[in-house]
Amino acid sequence: MAASKVKQDMPPPGGYGPIDYKRNLPRRGLSGYSMFAVGIGTLLFGYWSMMKWNRERRRLQIEDLEARIALMPLLQAEKDRRVLQMLRENLEEEAIIMKDVPDWKVGESVFHTTRWVTPIMGELYGLRTNEEILNATYGFVWYA
């Protein structure tokens, strides 16, 4: 059996080129103190802008609250008018329904008191359609 001839790798003629073994230092940037100062400046600017926005937001909230307080009597009066209108319609409907019942007094208080008692939902919407009851209870819904 013949032995195979192994060719050994050798350097190129004239040898290898010089090897760069010096440290490759990056170009010098900002110093640590200046980077710290930039960070603190950015932080202070952020706190200042957030404080400014919080003051503006608080001013807008106060403005909204004052507008709501100013409109509250008007909205309450509208609600009271709507409730009294519904109670009047209920009394008219009760008079029509109970006209044949002897000794029935239309509009007699079930609480046996002369003081105003805020009507409950069932009393207001008892003679209404299911659609009106659902709308008053849950608001406007598409799937009802």
C-alpha cells in the first residue's frame, strides 16, 4: 500500500504581512459630566412641561365642572317637566282603564301621604311600551 503524500500548508513566499495589534479606540465624545448635565436638563424640561400640562388640564376640568354646575338647574327642570308630563299621561290612562271600577279614585297616593314621593321607574313606565321602558332603563340600544 502506498502512503499518501501530504502537502503541508506553508506561508506565502515573502511571509505574511504585518499584523495590526494596536487598540482601536473610538473618537472621544462628550465627557461624563456633560452627559450627566444633559440628562438632568432633559429630566427638568420633562417635569416642567408635565407640570404645565397638569395645570392646564386642571383648569379645563374646573371649567367643565363650572359649566356642569351652571347647567344643572336647567337639566333638573327639564327632567322634572318630563316626569310630571309622564305622570299626567299615566293619570289620564288610569282614568280610562279604571272608569268601570266603583269607588276608584284616580291619582290616589299609594303611600298614604301628602308629601311628594319621587316616582319609581315602574310607576312612570308601567303603562308604556317595552321599547320605551328599555330605552329609559338602558339608553338607546341597537339590538332591542
